Amino acid sequence: MPDAISRKSILVDYVAASKRGQPYTWFNYQPINLPGYEVTLPLAGRNCFDRIQGISQTIEEEFSGQRVRVIDWGCNLGFFAFELARLGHDVVGIDMDRRVVDVCRYLAEHSGLDKPPRFFCDRLNPSSIPLYGEFDVAICLSVFHHLRDDRHATLRKFANQYSRAFIEMDGQDFGQHDLCSYYWRQLSIVQSNDRYGTGTRRRHTWFCSNTFSDSTFQNLKTQNMVGGRGVFRKQQDGVTTVLKRERLSSSHTWIRTDLRHELEMYRAWSHSNFFPNLISCGEDEYDRWIECEYVAEDATANIEALRNFFCFLESNRLFILDVSRDAFLFRGNSLKVVDLESLFPLTGTVQELLDARSKRTGLRLDTYQKQFDYIAGGIKS
């Protein structure tokens, strides 16, 4: 701990930051709700008390009053970490700013709490997430929308590591459009305002969960991520299935189709051994989904099974507009193709199908042979 840090130096820096902030700096973004720091409460950039009330109440309800392990990514000056530690939870706070981490460690040392939070300096990314162990719930407020190239990979790793999380982010539907691709359930627990620029920006804090009604869910899709859509492995009572879901407001990036078409294809070709069995389907006010058989690969891919599949497509005048290798799963020398959303009857030419169903004017893999060669090229011998 640097010797220069003291309560006086923290308060001096905090007051100075609040004076020059337009509307705030990162150093006065959160209040410090600890004895001796009361002056920070009206100077903070965000009113954090509304969010901590919603977070703490949800933890109380979700875990039936038990003390839980919490990790706060992007903890800033530790407001949420200290508030939850005060309630008896075991809390770890992480921030990429070494300065605020040093301040948090000083505050923890002098907080008077029986079990103060622990703080670490790190950057949120797919490789850092597993380093801190298992937690019952994660907090990540106004962090994800600052990520760039690895945003989707980080969200996927985050959701797979933490089955329950509180997340606040920008984006369509206050971030829910992205979050529903990684978490099965999103519940808005708090609506709050962020002083932003010359005005305010409304934000939602989402309680995200991959446990629901005695079922557990895990995001499966790793490529071609589209906001508002998700593919989940569902496990319930020892049975594993796959659920594909889309927001009713979502749209494909370049193919004019949705899950209603995929359901139509499942129903039309369920007799074929090349596709998983359809189990159920449904739709509510916000989402539609289909549930189908889960297929696990066992690395027994072979060219003959692949050749038989493309012969099946050609003989039945079917064509796949969007061919991706991760949709072709091999098991026991057999092949299952798990993405029927871009499977279409071919009534004319491929170009005519492309013109009718796609926002593109050209297709690189525009013949059965080209598609066969592409998939075969990805099979490990």
C-alpha cells in the first residue's frame, strides 16, 4: 500500500475530481459510504444507493438469505463491494485502474468490517475471468459496452463462469438485446439515471440467470453472434436438450428468415436422420423458441457421411445459404446438421433463392460442391 494514501488524501482528490468533472471523473463516479467519507455522498457522479438496494434484495430472494460469494468486475471505488460485505457476503472487487485499487485496499484495511472485501487489479477479458475462482454471483456495471474486439467472447465466458450476474450496459433495449444471447433469463431490477455529457442517460440493471425452474442453461453458440438470438444447452432431471431462442424484435444480419422458418424445416424434414429431433416449440410476448435433441460430437467425422448429406440436399432440392462448420456435428460416423434456419427449398436457381431471401447479391459457396469442399476442408484427418 503506497504511504501517500490516507483518508485526507483520498478526500482531497475526491473533492478536486468532483469540481473538474463534467459531469464526473472516474475518481468521483461512486460515493464512499464509509465513516469519515460522508462528504463524498452528494459529490458522486452516480447515485449508487438505488442499485445496491435492488441488487441486495435480489440476492436475498435468490439465495434465501444465505451469505454468498460475490465478484464485482469494474468495482471502481468499491461502493457495491463494501455494501455487500457489510451484509456479510464474501466479496472480491476487481478494477483495471491501479490507483482506485490501491484506494480500495486502504479503505478495506480501515473499514472496520469483520470481513472486508479483497481487491485486485486486472482487466476484464476471457482469460482473466477464470483466475479468481468460483462465485455465486457476479456484478459488472457499465463495463461491457466499453469492450471492443473481445466483447462477445468476454460475455460468453462471463455467462459460462457466472450463472447469476447483475449487469448494466448500453445497447438496444438497454443491453438486453445482447444479454439474452448469453443468459436465459434477464430481469430488470433497477432503472437509474447516469449523468452523461450535458444531460442524463437512463440505464437498466439486469439480473441475469442461467438457472430457472430447476433447469440450467449454457450458451453454445460461439460464432456468427447476432443480438437477440441465443442457442442454449438445457439440462433438467438428467436430460440434455438444446433451446434456440430469438427476440420477436430481432432480425438476421443478412438472411431474411427467423425461427419460424427453422421450425417449418424441422417439421418438414424430421424423418431425415441428418437433423436432430424436434421436441417442442413456443412463443410469448417477447420471444419465440424451439427445443430439439442435443447432439454431442465424438470426433468420428468422415467424408462419406458428409457426401451422403450433400447428395440428400441435392436430390431433395434443398440448399443452405449460410454454411458454417460449427453446424455440422459428427457422432458415431453419422452426421447431424443443427442449423436449419438457412435451409431452403430450391425452386429455381441458387441466385434466385439468394435474391429472394438475402440482403447480399453474391454468395461465395454457391454450389453443393463448393459447400462440400469447404466443410470437408475443416475435418481433421
